[in-house]
Amino acid sequence: MDAPVQSMTGFGRLRSQEAGWDHTWEVRTVNSRYLEIKWRIPPSCRRLEGEWDKLVRTYLTRGRADISLDMRLLTPEAAGPTLDKAQALGMIDQLRLLADTSGRPYHPDLNFLVLVPFLWRDSIGDLSEDLVSSLSQGLRLAIEDLCRSRVREGRVLVADITARLERMTSIAAHIRSLSTELAPNRMESLHEKVNALLLPHEKCVDDARLLQELAFLADRLDVSEELTRLDEHLREARRILAKAPDPGRRLDFLFQECLREITTCGNKTQDAFISHQVVEFKTELEKCREQVQNLE
């Protein structure tokens, strides 16, 4: 089954409350050419950032993701600092040795250990396996929540782009219809103007030369190749929306090609009615290009 098209805009959230901790993940994404991940997590979790980065990339391929974690430890065992006992005992032994060497009595006051910062280590710097597992699972669920919102937004974008593709297909068909009559009409107008100029001199247009000019004019005004390529581009766009992975980049390139073909049609025909249709086509195309910028 093909993966659904996703928007690059979305929001996901997951809160987990357990006996020893309470943590909340929030993930926000907006459009970006590449995948950019920005973390706002406690310093104690920095060592896990690489692993979590890989997890995010299994779900997302494009967009800027701002990921934040609010973590609260609820028990003294989880939140309280721990004493480096080996270091502390070593210091006490050295002080006792110093007292013995100097012949002075030694009565250690353990309260002084509170004033030695490097003896104390924040316990959350060594997160328990259960907490790490809970955090990773929470992140995964928050991203899945994000993806659901991106899929919902993606459906809206696909529906809008599809409707505009149908409109552009109709406009292209109208341009094709108008262009088939363009050369004969131009030639008839030219014939009338030439005859009007030659009539006072009692001369007429040579039919053979007229046919030659008609052939030349028809070739210069012919946009059938451009319209054929344009029709194929629009069909390919519908196929990409239906099943292709990473549709955003593909459609962005394809719509650039559509713009090139429709611009050529307008430049070659130089017709007021066709120019109006070209403007209508470009208006729909530009709206599609804007929407595509939000597709993953």
C-alpha cells in the first residue's frame, strides 16, 4: 500500500505520567527544502540526541522540525544528587593522614562535603533504563501524532492541487481549440489587407504565394507540440499525487516545466483570447506551486 501524501506542516504531542516522572514531548514542523531538526531538551538527555535523531528521520524526510521535551522527576531517588563516595572517602583519609603526620587530633566534619561541588553529581545525568525507554517511546508516539496531522493536511492539499490540475487541463484543451483556427483566421485577415492594398492598382494576390505564406504562418503559430507536452506533464502530476514517494520535489520540477510550455504558447500565438487563457492557466499553476511547497 502506498504511503499517504503528507504536508510538511503539523503538530504532535505526547504526555507520559508514571510513578517516578512526568514528561511531555511536543513536535512542530513547517516547510523546508531539507530535513532540519532542532532540539530543546534537558542537558541530561543530550547523550540520547543522536539516537533520537535517527528515530525522527525514519518518519520525516523534509521540513523543519522543532522538538521540545519537558521532563519532571517526581521522586527523591530520581531527582536527588548523588555523592561520589570514593572521592569523598579518599579526601577524608588524606585529611586524617595529614592530622596524624602533624600530631593533631582529627574529628572529621562531614558537613564540609556539602560545600565541595565536584563531589556531587546530578542523578539525572545517568538516566535509568526505564526512563530512557519511556522517553524514547514518548518521542515515537509524539511523532506518530505529528504524522497523523500531516496526513490530514496532506489530503487537503492533494484535493486542492487535483482540482486545479483539472482546471488547467480544461484550459489547455481550450487553448488547443483556439489555436487550430488561429492560422486560417490570421491568413484570411492578411489576405483581406493585401487585397485592400492591391485593389487600387488592379492587382490580386498570387494563390501559390498565398499558400506558401499560409504554410509558413501555420508552422510559426503551431503550439501543438507544446500542448502535447503540457498535457503529459499534467497527467504525470496526477500520477505523482496518487502514488509517488516524495511528491513535493517531483511536482516542483514538473510545474516549472509546465510554466515553460504555457509561456511558449503565449509567446508564439500572440492572440488576445489565447493570452487570456494563458494568464488563467498561470494563475492556477502558481497556486499549485505554492501548495506544493508544503508537501513532503
